[in-house]
Amino acid sequence: MSALAAEETAATSASTIIGAFEATVARRGDNLAAKYRGDDGGWTQSSWNEMDRERKTLAAGLLELGLSKGDRVVILSNSCWRWMVADLAIQSCASETVPIYQSNLPHEAEYIINDCGAVVVFAEDAEQLAKLNEKRSEIGNVRKVVVFDGSDDSSDWTMKYSELMAQGEAALSKQAAALAERQNSVQGSDILTIIYTSGTTGRPKGVVLTHDNMFYEAKTSMSVGLIGDEDMQLLFLPMAHVFAKVLQCIWFYGGHQMAIDADTTRIVENLGQVKPTVMASVPRIFEKVFAKVVGGGLETPGIKGKLFKWAVGVNDRYAQLMIDGRPVPFGLEFQLSLAKKLVFSKVNQRLNDTFGGNMRFFISGGAPLPKKMAYFFSNAGILILEGYGLTETSAASCVNRPDANKIGSVGLPLPGTEVKIAEDGEILIKGPGVMREYYGRPEATSEVKLDGGWFATGDIGVIDGDGFVKITDRKKDLIVTAGGKNVAPQNIESAFKSANPLISQVMVHGDKRKYLVALVTLEPEAAQKLGAENGVQGGYEEICRSQAARDAVQATLDGVNANLAKYETIKKFAILDKDFEIGEELTPTLKVKRKFCNEKFKSILDSFYDEQVAD
């Protein structure tokens, strides 16, 4: 190869994610790359050089399986170390990764595998393998299933991860030249991954994201100060979600440390052990922390409990004025400063201890962060930077920054990304992060990729005078009442959930109806406390049916309604005796499946309108 050709190859490689990873290995080689839970449940760690060695070995094993350039490989697994290595190995073979949520049902996995034409599947464990075995006759393209945790069914269709690694080790020298050639052939315009939307309505679509898309996201996210190469980040989000994917690509590009554990029941434990400086999360995690802190504070006996309740009330009044864009009276400003000194400073100390003591800030995305909750954390000195993007825009299009944060907004557009508002209020985005297409769906692609390179997000929003973007709702979720009023249900639902730690999920309903109603579920732990305090006999279901629960939800609803326009108020509600679950009422990203819920609970929703209620 000539010197010029070598330079061109290096330049090409550097603009791909696998090229960025190699550059990080060259720069950070012996530095710590990751901590992760090993097979024994304890923490194991790896340097960048060790990670590089493992991905090359696995890649050689994949070449031995006959993986070709452009082949698609599915990873059906929760986030883990082997997920990361497998993804790098797939990229090294100039192939394409297609993630599937570990919570997906067999028929959902079958659909994605067949739609993308995958030839190899990595499966996390025996549970995921069972899904594939159930659909084996329907997924004929799959030549081999590789199981991460060592479990298999001893068939010729499956093999253990350790076995593929052994094959790769034996073939590493033989495959070295082919592997280098394959990797050097990867261009920025090549497909990095196909991520399937979680499908709140209809069949999921495969979003085609290129190396160029994610390289831009990684480079630009670092340029605005979201993360530095000395940070430690805790990752628990599922890698089948684009939010986690972009975090992974930033990690490969920047070379900071990553702690990986998908077990959300261990988040607090992990925070104390790995002491991260940055953590990204969906709002549901912050809601749970908020519920625990506020619930505990309100239950504190004596003067401390009364003082905490007063501080929460001050926060809520202040937040509501800020949300409404009204001036804050001097008296309330004084009360807030006093609340920060007497109450929120102690909340800050408690939260910092919980978070490991080194946390610089959190990043929130994937769904709206309830505004009153955001002000609560802010007043407690905890910085949460909310961002916005879609799978189709490679996750991050807008984000607040440490030096430019406006609560209630999703921040400023990333450098190189343009945002504008269409005549009907829809947010349009143009930039290097916008997807190439929906896989095999040209008609669906043309519906959202408009003239001039603009992408129609399906979200409704505004841009304020400082350039910060604010989301008001999903275009498809907007409720139009029988009286012709447009209502944004997510805003009401967020206000409801942040008003009382007892509330777990809320779904507002009322399209083409005379008034709005809601389905409500309760936080199990808070519900048990409510039941005990009110002498309710029985378990969770009995508590949900109790008058005590109804009274508590009604009081919360009255408070929320007081801050809404008359046509936005909830007139009736039902407390369900079972919380929403992923795979049922919730998507894997914890969004409510409105269409599914409207059908599942149709009889309850219809019953709300049997009687006349004043508008």
C-alpha cells in the first residue's frame, strides 16, 4: 500500500466508530476502559488494550463462521460487557449490528430477525435462547446462535461465546489480513446499526444509522462539554435503545471509563461502588428517586416533617410560576432561599452520598422530565441536563449543557444541527444525525424525510427567544376534545406523577370526548405504606380498590387540576389494580402504549362517559 493510500485509509477509518475505537486504543491503551459485572456477579475490569484484543479475537471467530461484509447480526441481550465486544467485532467484520430488547416476546424477535435478514444472533442466556428455539422454523436465515452466558442446547445451531472465542483465538493469525482488509473497507456512509423503534403504534420500523451519523453525535457531544476523557459513566440503559447506543459511541470516541450493569435494582448499590461522575437515564429513574426522597421526607415525624412539607410546597409554587412564565414575588424568593438552607441542603447531602459523591451531573432523555421534579432537584443542587432526540436523529439533537441549562426545555441544538417549527407546530430537524432511511420502507421514509433535508419528528414544540427548544407533546398523542380544544396529555401526566410519590403511571384519555379522564396506577411501596396507615386489609390490589387510595389520588388530582385550563382538567379517574409493565402497557423505554391501553381498558374508559359531567 502506498503512503498516500495508507493516509486515506487512516482518514476513512478515523471517521467511523470502529476507527474511533482504534484511535482511542492507540491513545489510551493501558488505561481503564470498563468495569462490568463478571460471571460471579462481582466487578471485573478491562483496559482498552484488553478490550481491543477480545474484539479482534471474536471478530476472527465471526469470519470463521462465514460472516460477510454487510451481513446483519442481531444481539438479543441486556447491556453487558459481551454486548460491547460483540458489537465491536461485528463492526470489525464490516457487518451491521441489529439490537433487540431482552424484554421482547418471541414473535417480536422473529419479526425483527426476518425483517433485517440477520444471519447470526448473539443471545444473552437460556431465556433468550428459548425465544429463538421457539421460532427456529420461522427464522431460517439464522445460521448460528451464540449464547453469551455459556448456556446452550447442544444443538448444531448454537454455540457458546467461549467456543466462538476459542475458534477466533485459533484463527487469529490466519484471519489477521482479512480482518484488517474488512475493517479498512468500512466507510462513514456504511450502516453501523439498524435500531427498531419500540412500536407504540403498529409494527416497529428499522431505523438505519450510519457510522457518519454516530461519529457526528460522539464528536459533537464531547465538543459541548457533556463528557470528558477523565469521566466515569454508569450505564444501565438497554443497548437496543438509541440513547444507550450514542453513549456507547461517545465512550468509544472519547476514551473515558464506563461501568456497565443493566440490573436496575442495583443502581444505588452501583453508584456507591463505582462513584460515577456522569450518568444518563430515562426520567423514570429520577421519578423513583424523587418519590423515595419526598415520600420519606413527608413521613418524617415532628418539626422536621412539617419543615420538609413546607419546603416542597415552596418548590411547587416557585416551579409553577416559572412554568407559567410569571414573575416570582420577593416573598417567595426569600422563602425558597430559606428552604434551600434549611431543607434542600440536607437533601443535597443525602443525594450526593447516594450518588457516590463524585457526580457532576445527570443527563435525562427518552421522555419528558416532569418540570416540578426538575426544579426540586435543581433547588437541591442536583444538576439534570435534559436532552431531546429520536432514534431517527441518532438520539441527541438538542441538549442542555452544564453552562447553558434552562429547566423546562430540552436545550440548544447541537452544533451542525438545525431545528425549526412547521406551521402546525411540528418540530423539524436537519443535520448529520438524521437517519439514512427506514430499512426496506421507502414509503415510510418519504413521509418523514421532507424536501430540503428536513426530518419531521412528530413532536410539537416551540423555540424560545434564546434558541432553547421546548417540547409540548407528541403530534399523534395530542387529544382533540369534542369541543375542539387541543390538549397535550404528556404535560398533564407529568404534573400528576410529580405531584405525589404515590402515583406510578398516568394515562390521560379523551380524544373526541366531551371531557378528559385518566387511568392511574400506584407505586407498590408507597401503596403498601398507605394501606398500613389506613388499616386496609390485604395486598396491593385491595389497597388500589380502597377508599384511602381513591381519596389520596383525588386530592392529588384536585391540586393538578387547579393549575390547568378548564378544558384540560381531569373529570374522572380509575385506579387500576395492577401497575403498568414493560411488554404490556409500556414500551421497553417506559413509554405508555396509548393505543394498546385504549383498547385493553376500553370498557373502563367508556364507562366514564355513561353519565353527564359538566364541561
